[in-house]
Amino acid sequence: MNVLVVGAGGQIGTELIPHLQKVYGEDNIIAADLRPEIVEKLSQVSRAVMLDALDIRAYSQIVKEYKIERIYNLVALLSATGEKNPQLAWSVNMGALLNSLELAKENNCSIFTPSSIGAFGNDTPHKDTPQDTIMRPGTMYGVCKVAGELLSDYYYTRFGVDARSVRFPGIISNGCLPGGGTTDYAVEVFYDIIKKGEYTCPIPENTYMDMLYMPDALEACTQLMDADPSALVHRNSFNVTGMSFNPKQLFAAIAKRVPGAKFHYNVDPVKRDISASWPDNMDDSCAREEWGWNPKWNMESMIDDMLEAIRAKNL
Ligand code: AKB
């Protein structure tokens, strides 16, 4: 299986590349990114090419040259960044998706594009958020995610494109830092506590959000794409979650393991409003029933692993 990962230099891509190499073979994975310095870094671990996903001719050439059979489209401006420049967020997020779907159609590729808890909004039921429910997000990022889910389903029903996706919650990882998201606090806290012994949080202490540890997120990316299509009732996009907590609970659990760690709050009003509009915890039973989703990591095991991995970096 020849797989192209577009937007490969971000938080998910940098860890998805080695995961895909293990599953489908090292030579079959092509990493693409817009930034030359990132392509240079990616080329040390993978076959790598420079690509602006908005340039459909260049994108098409790469899909044809490498005989691509599956596309992971990870190009996105995240929720908080999107509120700083909504027009740019729309043109990048939707432009990359439309090009990816068109090329998937022309070249008979399957395609995975992450959706997000950001697809939900204030009117969504916040507890046990159902798979099929009211969406109406209040951010440009969320508007793109809902539009992207609909567009991907449209390409499936209208053209038969094998498009599948999950609604990722905040992803916690220790490879590459996330950037511009509302859930980033749950990653940043580990770096600051190890480096400085203290962390200032932009999210109110009682705000719950769903989270997922990276190893489970990577499993979702391959497990859903390799699932038997006849078992899929849904496609774009499945609720998936590994844990739900608020900052106060996360910090108390970290403090038990790092004596003397100090936590402060300086709430960012944009992130406060975004996080308040998202689910407290999603119901991911459709993913479990339709393709066997079964995450392994919970908050406690994730914290132990994150602390060990970040301590080992000797920052
Ligand atoms: C964000 O916070 O914007 C992302 C997401 C939940 O999609 N991490």
C-alpha cells in the first residue's frame, strides 16, 4: 500500500509516519509538507517531498509519481489560530480537503481526514455527546470540520470515494508540540512542569474536554482505514475518545507524581469560550461497534508515560 501523508510535519504526522512505516513498510510511505526545513527533517526518517496542498497540479503529480493508494490529509489550522485568521483557516482547511478528495476520486485512493470535537458547539449535548446530534460549532475551525465531514460523505455517496474519518479530541503526545489548539494545555503542562516546575493554564479549572493519548490516536488512523467497509454505518466522522478530565483533575494527578509542582491560571477568553462550547465527554460506542475501536490509555497511565518520556529528553 503506497501512502501519502500531507501536512506530515505537525503533531500527528510526525508520529503517524513511523507508525505507518511499521504497518505498511518503510518504503511505501511518503511524507509531504509545505515547509522546506520540515521536509529536510522528515527526509531523515522517511521518503519526503515538499508540497503545498493548495497547489492541485503539484499535488496531482506527487499522487501519480508515487502511485499513491491512500491519502492522510492532515493539513489544518487549529481552533485558536483559526479565530485569529478565519478566512485563512477556511481557505487552507477546505482547500486542502477539496484537493485531496478530488485527487482521491481521480486516482482511486482511500482518504482519511481528521475531524474534531471542534465540530460540536454550544447547542450540542455536552454529556455523553452522541455520534449523531446537533453540531452548530461557533469557531471557523469547527465550521470547516462540519463542512469537511459533509463534503467527505458527499464524495463517498456521489463518487464512491472511500473517505473515512474520526472526530479527534485533544491529542496528548511527546514527539512534536501541537500549535494553535484549545486542548494544547494538556501537552504544554508536562513540558513546563519538567522544565520549570510550574505551569500557567489558559483554560478554566473546571472545564472538561475529551483527550486521547497519541498511541491510541495512531491506532485509530490505521484501524478505521483497514476496517471492513461493509460494517461501517457511519463514515465521516466517528466520535473517538480515550479519557475526559478538567485541568484541576489533570494537575492534581501530576502533582502526586511531581512534588512541589505549581499550577496557576491565566484564562484566555477565546480558549475559554471555545472549550466551553465543546463536549465534556463523547459517546464513542459507534466506533467501538462498527470497527472495533478500543483505546488502551487512560489519564493515569498517560501521565506516567508522558513524564517518563519528557524527563528522558533532558530539556
Ligand atoms: C484543537 O484544540 O483545536 C485541536 C482539536 C481538539 O481539534 N486539538
